[in-house]
Amino acid sequence: MITLVKSPKGWLGLTLALIAGAIYPLGFAPLEWWPIAIFSVATFWWLLNGQTKKFALALGFSYGLGFFGVGVSWVYVSINTFGNAAPPLAVLLTILFIALLSLFFVLLGWFNARFISRYNLITQIIFFSTAWLILDIARGSGFVSFPWLYLGYSQTSGPLLGVGSYLGVHGVTFLLVTISCLVTLTLSHASKQGRSNALMALVVLLVIGTSASLFEVKKETAQQKTLTIALIQPNIDQHKKWDRNYFTPIVKGLFDQTEHYWGADLIVWPEAAIPAFDTQVPGILFELDELAKDSGSQFITGIPLLESRDEYYAGIKMLGNQQADYQKQQLVPFGEYVPLGAWIRGMIDFFDLPMSSFTPGSSEQTAMKTAKADYIPAICYEIAFSGLMQQLATSTDKDQFKAIVTISNDTWFGESWGPIQHFQIAKMRAIETGLPVIRSTNNGITAIIDDKGRVINQIDRFQSNELAGAFLLENRNTWFRTYGYWSLLVLLLGLLGFGVWYRKKK
């Protein structure tokens, strides 16, 4: 029995799905109109109501095209501008990428029509929200490995951000999808009683989600520390980055920008700041090490780490009184490694970009430990993997002050929304772990984010500048940092069990 206002079919339905998907990214940075993202999901669920499996597939694809067509079309910039692909080819590759990602919504549409829609509305909401979440996780794993535009990220400046401290970004996503379904029922349930019940449930979830920010896990010792920090943003043109003619000016510029900040507790250069393997520049590294030791600074820079001719890593090198290396674990598909590389390398320049055959680092690595703080490393793309950051955060000394240090080079995406979305993701890592995020980038956004995801100070994009000073930072012990996604898993299993029981009872 259909209890919702009937959704349209044919081209009208497909057009509405496309529009609903296209407005979804408006809920994220830079606009952050987060209610629009909720309305987008609510519209999609309504459109799937009562549809055949075949049409549900088409609705999912149409929604995905709008969703990713607006949300991640910025990959065109890296393919065309920096990958040297001709505009027609860059457009084609971008469309193929968007179409590939849209298949996740095709699966969701089919699964909803094939299995979920046969149950009562309460069970449908639980199953649909869970299926959405599972496909999110799948999209951020394996071959695709693209953990972008998760619905939970829309709350970095929204009222439900506190849920992230307990259940992580995926927990916030699950709550928001459930809320979206309740919005649909409130607006389109066929009965007045059904609309009233949905509204009541919606209010209860909003109150619970909003209240999450008011409660904190008991604080640890050594919660506050003042660190003097210097973050260097050189703003190097990506076309010059790996050109040997510019190597000396690039490195000299970094030294010049850093000259007045030796003596700070922490000095950070961005990802691949030194455009050469560590084994090629021993003199430069020795000089940096001596400057760090003599001044009492801990110095961190991004630099490729060479192990052998066929094994090299995107890396971080920490110099000074305490020294450590970190090898990037989560690589960027087609940027730092090429899937099916033996088949497609050489086809176009984009598949042969400089430094695009990295080896992933070991998953057994730990935080970088110093006398004043333990630093959880994250190189660019890695900050988007909440599980990895939680794992590294638990590898630190319990009583030591902690901070996430992430270095990046978002130059690849020009003036698009991509780097701003990336910055928003970094804020969620602070909310989840209760740790400040220290972020150094090549051309923006370099920033210091506090333990609740609020920006303390930043350098805007496309500037050559330094962010330096003494910052009072705080650690906040969160449930998510302690238990990771186990709590969310237990909650989902409980809700799924309830959904099955309620289905049978009805």
C-alpha cells in the first residue's frame, strides 16, 4: 500500500532527479547551504517511491549525474590544465568519471525498488539510510577510493556537528539521511496522522542531534598547550613545480620565507615542498636539520622518499631533535598511482604525470612523537579518511598533547570548489577526534583549526605568505577517537534488527 503522494514517472521524474542531485553540492563548502542537501536526499527518496526496478535504475543514474556533475566536475581542471589533455578529451574523461560514480546511486535505486520498498515506511527508512551509508563507504574504498561529498560533511558549520564526535562523519550521514526521509514523510505522507507522526520523529532526531554538541567525554590530562607554529605557503605554480630549471628558486624561496621563524616549536612546509627525492638532496636536508636543532624547532616537510628504483613514497620528513619519516598510505587514483597502469600508461599525458607511481606506505605506521606534542600525519588526500586518522590518533601517548598535521597541494584544482571542499573535510577530522588540525598547503588554504572544527587563523588561496604565532590549542577526548566506528556498527545492527522485527510484526 503506497502511503506517500505519488511521485512522477518518465522524463519529468528523471529531470527532477537530475535537479535534486545538482543542488546537493550546494550544501557543502563554499556555500554551505546544508538544508538544501537534506532536501535533495528527501526528493530523491520520494522520487524512488513506488517505481519499477528499471525506472529506479534510471532515477539513480540521473540523480548521480547531477550530484557528481556539479559536485566533482572540478577534476576537469587537473586533467586539462595540468594533465595536458585537450579540452574534448578532458571533458570526456570527466564525464566518464562522473558516470562511474553515478553507478553507486544506480545500485541504491535498484536495491530500493527490489528489496526496500516492499516493507513498511519505518523499515524502509532504516534500510534506505543503511544502504546509502554502505554505498558511501564502498565509494571511499577499493578501486574507486573517492570519499568526497559525504552528507555528514555538510554539518561542519551545521547544528548536528556534535554527532561527529561520537559516530564520525558516517554517523552524521546516517542521521541526516534518516532526517531527509522524515522530511519526505512530513511533506508528502498521504494521511494527516502520518505527517504529524513524521514531524514529531523529525523534531526528536533534530533535538537529539543538536544536543550532542553539549555533552563531552571526560577530559584527559594535559588538555591545553601553547605552541608556536610557522606554516609556510609558497604558492608555487604547478607547471613549474617539477621543472628542474625552477628547483633552486623554489627551494631558496622556502628558505627565505622560513628565515625569521626558526625557534618556533613547529615549522611546516607543504606537500612535496622540496621537488626531489630525499636521496637527491642530502645537503639541503642536512642544512634544514642543523637549523632545526640549533633553534630548538621541530621541522616538517613534504618530500618524496626513495627506497629503490621501483619503490618510492609520497612522504613527510621530520627533522630536528626528534626525527621521523612517514609514508603516505592512501594514494590518489590516477594522481599518485594509475589503476591498470600497465594497460593505460602512455595513452595520454594525464596518465604519465610526474610522480604518479607511488607505493602505498605501511598501515603499521604511528604518530610522529616529539617532546612537546605527538603529531598525527596526513598527506593531502589522507585527511579524507576518517578511519585512518582515528587509527593514527590512537597510536599516540595517552598523556601527551596531540595534533593532526596535514600537508597538501591543492594547486591541481585551480580556482574550483575542490580545495575548499577539501578544507571542509579537514574540519570534520577535528570534530571527530577532538584534536586541532595544523594544515600547510602550497597555495591554500593554510590554516589552524581548533578541536571543534573552528578556524583559528588561515591564509587564503593563491597567496605566498606565512601563518605564524603562538596558539593556545586544546585536546578534547571524543567517543569517536576512542572507539572509532564500532559504536556506529552496533547502532546500525540494532536498528536493522528492529527494522526486521517491526516488518514481521506489521
